[in-house]
Amino acid sequence: MSGRTLRQVALAGAGLIEQRHAAVFSPPLSQRLLGPAIAAGLLAVLVFGLYYTGFTASRLWNGLDKLGFIVQFMVPPDPGKHLWTYLHALGETVAIALLGTLVGAVLALPLAFLAAKNIVPNWIFHFTWRRGLDTVRGVDILIWALIWINVVGLGPFAGILAIAVSDMATFGKMFSEAIEAADKRPVEGVTAAGGGPMHTIRFGVLPEIFPVMISQVLYYFESNTRSATIIGIVGAGGIGLHLADTIRLNEWQNVSFLIILVLVTVMAIDRLSTRLRFALIGKRQAPS
Amino acid sequence: MSRLLAVTADHAAIARLEASYRAHQAQRRARSVLFFAALVVAVLLSAWMGEVDLVRFGTNFHKLPNYLASIMPQLRLGSLGADLAEWYWGFGRWFRLLMETILIAYVGTVLGFIGAIMLCFSASANLVRQRWVIAVSRRLLEIQRTVPEIVYALIFVIAFGLGPLPGVLALAIHTTGALGKLFAEVNENIDLRPVEGAYAAGGSWIQTMRYAVLPQVASNYASYALLRFEINVRGASVLGFVGAGGIGQELLTTIRQFYYADISAILLMIIVTVMLVDIGTERLRHYLLALETRP
């Protein structure tokens, strides 16, 4: 033993360890090539994408140069004479987000029960219903806004309806997943005590999924505030109209003021919804 | 006698318990009533601000089914092939635009992923000691994700010109903010024992990150990136509304010009694409998350 360092002892046993764990030290070739092959494929698509979307050094350089000028023009942020117009549009934005989220959540509740496997145990119905919700969800809020403008005209009401419809489908899917994951025992208890199907839902299922629903609705309120800031680009109310207009007219000081307004509002609503979630369900549960 | 005393004592205790229960319930009820009152006030205020007009909604609601019916294509059983061909007369062009949309989403997601990896470590409270570094990184990520990508796209279209390039950049910035926050949260939840082990075995900082941190977070990173890719495909489908590439421009034109059958044709293509991406990424995510839980 004397004269041999710890390292030499370890190295002497290395061969034996490699033999015993062959799968770790020399995996089959196909397995070793899988990682690099995936990486090479992803990289090839990326390179093609960069080429296709026009990433050339000169274009990037010119663009960044122009962007630098724009940022210079942006300071100091200044609303000009439109402060009250902008604040009113901001109020509209928050109103759109709040009403859209609430109406969406209320409409989603019955849809979610119909989409839950354990409430309606018919797989054909389940499948069509879920795909229906997916279809509504697959259409972006801006497109829904364009459709609703055809129905109720330009203005924030169309924005509210657009967010409500889109959220109805999103919540419908999320709530139904929560219902399916709910504990069965309270339901069985209510049934055993002689409750009908509505009793089961009211006293067996709802208390269980309520915290999950509240947490998701509050999370979406914040996310919808962001959507509501851009919905005005197509004419459905809120601050987006002014954002698009001032950018097109190169009024950069107004643009930066509007962006700061949006930033502060969304951050405030983020904090508010986190605190409300904490107050209502008592724990910081991340929406899944 | 003593039993009687005990019973009265019990009565008193029960009465006290009941009183405190009632008080507690009353307090809870008061809080609920207050909360709902606030909610009702907020809803009424929002309805007033949002120009909610239920009469107009009622009288005009029939326009929605009418509109949806009018964008439906004319498909007759007798001439199904010809009708389909007429409905999808622009298939080649739309398909190319759809591929462009997916490519914008992909490049934007990858660039945003790289940006998020560069920023997420300095935003993790357990990996950095300097508080100001954490605060600065976090604010930066917050600004990147709070401004909607369409607003970035509007500005970038002016700076970089029309086309997919401003769309990619807008998605990349928004994705950096969104993923950076999630990655930082993943970093903060890692097990620090492997880190200590790698450090104790003489590993450098880079080796420690590579062999102790990365194996713990890689599948989560990939899973979040896939989720973001799906969201970005959705987002890229409307980037064209402001001239930032993809199928959005075409869709906006057909809606504004009332090319009814074209609207449903393009919408159907977008919906199917989003659904396929949704299903595909979900499969991959489940596979990745299963890899992580393997011992």
C-alpha cells in the first residue's frame, strides 16, 4: 500500500467499475448519437430560419442604428396634451380585462362540467366537446375581436366579448382538468347521504376545485390585462389604439409614456392578484 | 351534586365555544360580503367604462351566427372535390405563409431561450450573492415580458422594416422575459447537495454548473421552452396584423375585405396547426418529464 496515493488506488479499480456499469460508461452507439443528432437537427432549422427571416448583418446593423435613434427620441416620456385621453383608455383596458375574465370564468363553469370525464362518462361526447373548446382556444383574441366588431361595432364592448369567449374555452379546459383530478370520496359521501347529481356537484365537487379555479382566474386577470392593452390595435377599445397611432405617427415621447403606463398597470395588477390569491386561498399555489 | 356541577360547567364551556364560533363565522361572513360588494362595484364601474350595452348585444347577437354561417364554404356532396378546390384555391400560398409563421415562432423561441439562459442565473437568489445583480436582472426580465410582443413588433417594424425579422425579434424579447422568470424559479428549487458534492470533488464553477446544476434543470427548461413554442405559434399567427410576417397579414386582409370563404379556410388552417403543435409539444413534454423522474 505504501507509496500509492489515493488517486492511484481509485484508478486501479476504475476498470472494474467500468465493467460493472457498462451501460453508463459505454452506451450503445445509437443512444450516444441521439443527443447530437437532435441538436444538429434543431440547429439546422435555426440556421435556415435565420436565413429565411432575413437575419443579415447589414439589416440588423441598420435596424439597430434606427432603433437607437428611436430610443433617443423616446426620452423624456411625455403624454403631451393627451394625458386624460390616455388615462381614460387605460381605465377601459382594465375594465376590458376584468369583465372579460369574469364573464369567461362564469360561462366556463357549466362547460367545464360537461367536459369532465367523471361527470359525463361518454367518451364520444367528451372528445367532441374538448376539441370544440380547443377550436375556440386556437383562435387568437385579436381575431375574436375582429369577429365581435362585426356584431357589436367598434369599441371596448367588442374587446370584452373577445376576451370572454377566448377565456371561456381556456377556463373550460382548465376547470374540467381540475374537476377530473378532484378527490372522489366527498362525491361518494354526498351520494351515500342521498344527494342528487346537482347536490353532488355543489357539495362534493365545487368545494374541492374552488381554490384551483380562483387561482387560475386571478392569474388570467393579469395575463388578460396584457392582451387588453393590444386589443385596441384592431379597434376593440383600450390603450392599444393610442399605442399603434402614436407609433405610426412617430410621436415617440408619447409612445414611451404609454409603454410606462402599461408596465406600471400590469405590474400593479400582478401584485394585486398575487395578494388576492394569498388572501382567498391562503397559500401561494402556482397555477398549473 | 358534583355531576350536576360538571354538566353546568360543560354547558358554560359549550356556550363559550358556540359564541366564539358564531363570532368567527360573523367575521368571515362580513369579509365575504365586503369582498363581493367590492367586486360588484368594480364590475359596475367596468361595465360603464367598457361601454357594455346589453340592448345592442341582444338586438345584434343574431349577427354572430349569421357571420359564422356566411364564412362557411359552399360544399355540396355532388361536387365535393371541385368545391374543396375552390375553397382552398390559395392553399400553396397559405401553406407557405403558415410555414413562415411556424418558423418565426421557432426562431423567436430559440433566441429567447438563449437569452433566458443568459439572464436566468443572475436572477436566481441561490446562485448569486449580490442583491443588486438579482434585482437588476429580475426587473429586466419583468420589462421584457410585461410589454406585449405586438408592441415590440410595432416598434421593430419601423426600425427594421416590414417582414418576418421584426416579428422574430419581438417574440425573442418577450420569450426571454417569460422563460427567464420560469428558469430562475427552477434554479431556485434545485437540490444544492450535488452542487456541494461537485465542488468538494474539486470541480470548477463551470464543471459544477455542467454536472450538478444542468442535469437537474435541463428537462424542466426544455419543457417550458416547448410550452412557450406553442404559445409563440399562436402569437406569430397575428404578428402579421402589424406587418411583422406570417399568415396574419393575409388573414387581416380577408377579414377586412369580406372574402368570406377565405376567412374560414385560413382560420381552419391556423386552428389545425395550433392543435397539432399543442398535441406534439404535450407528448414531448410528458416524455421529458418522465425522463426526469427516472431514478
